[in-house]
Amino acid sequence: MKFKIVARGDKRSNKLKDMMRRYLESFGLEYHKEEPDLVISVGGDGTFLEAFHRYVHRLQETAFIGVHTGHLGFYTDWTQEEVEKLLVEVANTPFQTVEYPLMEVIIRDDLGKKEDRHLALNEAMIKTADGSSVVLDVELKGEHFETFRGDGICISTPSGSTAYNKALGGAIIHPSLEAIQITENASINNRVFRTIGSPLVLPKHHTCFLKPMVDNSFLIQIDHFTKNYHEVKSIQCRVADEKIRFARFRQFPFWHRVRDSFVTEVE
């Protein structure tokens, strides 16, 4: 089996990465940067997102697993103290995989010349670069639903529903449900602008289109990557055909993960 380790870059994570690599290579596993069967993230959720986007073109061939070296991360199942046990499992046990849905985000420009396609593990956040209000027509299944005006709109995956979406008051959605969630950030409601005011959950076969009404320049964040876009015609979001595969060497139910991340007190 071929593997790759992506570390956060701090001293502790790098030391752990080097140790893990030596151990797995001593068992005959091949360290391969370009075509790994398994990517091990060492750090936190930010490191895991980096690993995901680095190998997003290999989702059918590559599985992911996370080790956290700081505070408990939502995508990092294993602690630093459990690494030896994990390495034994990786070296000797064929892993099972669990698939989580992803979101496809397509950004089209006004000139019809450019189309950027992204896959998001967590969310897409749309804001203006100068901090002014975002004004967007929201279309669901090709029909106008509302005109939004406010600080921004967050569209999240089920696994990403525990991130920025939760902070905005969105629901936590189990990743067995292939859906995306639209959550408003400080919407303005008056005689001109009226929004639903509640998060919307769209199933796989429903597509959301966001179309600029005033300004067509936006600051769009896909997971932890942010980019300025100009001359935006539309932002299309839907459940992606692709999925991320997590390597599982033990059971770690989603609701246990949620409880440990948000409810259980740190000792």
C-alpha cells in the first residue's frame, strides 16, 4: 500500500510525521506523494482540509484519516497517544471506508468565458470584499425563491454543518444524508427585502443558484481557501457526484464525534 502524510508544520506534528513514516516504511509500505492509497493528516481540521484539497483529484483512489496534535478536531479521529495503535492497524489491517457527501460549487463570470468548479468538504461562504451588503437572487430548482440582502450566505455540506454553518445557527446534519444547507448571515428584512430567515436543506437533486443583483464582485471562501471574484454571473451549488472516503480502523459514530466536539467537557 502507498501512503502519504500531511503535517501541520509545527515541531510536534513534524516529529510525529517522521516517526510514522519510518514505522510504516519498516513494514514495507511505500511513501508516495503523487498516488497514495491512504493520506494521513497530522494536525487539526485545517490540516485535514489541506490534505483533502491536495488530493481532491484522487477521491476514487485515495482514502483519508486524521490524527490530531492539539485540540480535538472534527475530522481527526486519533489522538497522539493512540498513534502506535493506529500504525499497527494501518500496517496489518485492510481498512474499511466510510463515504461522506461533498458539495460542487461552480462560479461563472458575466462574460461567459470562465467557469471555476470546486469541491467543498465543509462549505462555501459568499461575502463582498469591502464588507458591504451582499445582494443575491436565490433560485432553487430554476425558480426564484427570495432576494437576499445581508452580510453573506453560507452553503454547507452535512459534515461542514458543524463548522461555520453551526455558528450561524444552522442545523447539524448527519452525513448519511446527501444534502446541502443554505444559512443566512445577518439578513436584512424590510419592505424591499424579505427572506425566509431559516436554514434551508436541499436534497441531492435540487440545485441552488445565487445571482448578483447589485455588485458582482465577491469574496468567496471554499473551505479554508479564499479568493476574490469579479464579474460574477452566478454561483451554482449542489450535492457533488464525488464523495470523500474516510479510512476506518474502528467505529467512531458521527454523533459521538459531535458530542465530543461540542458537548463533552475537556478534563
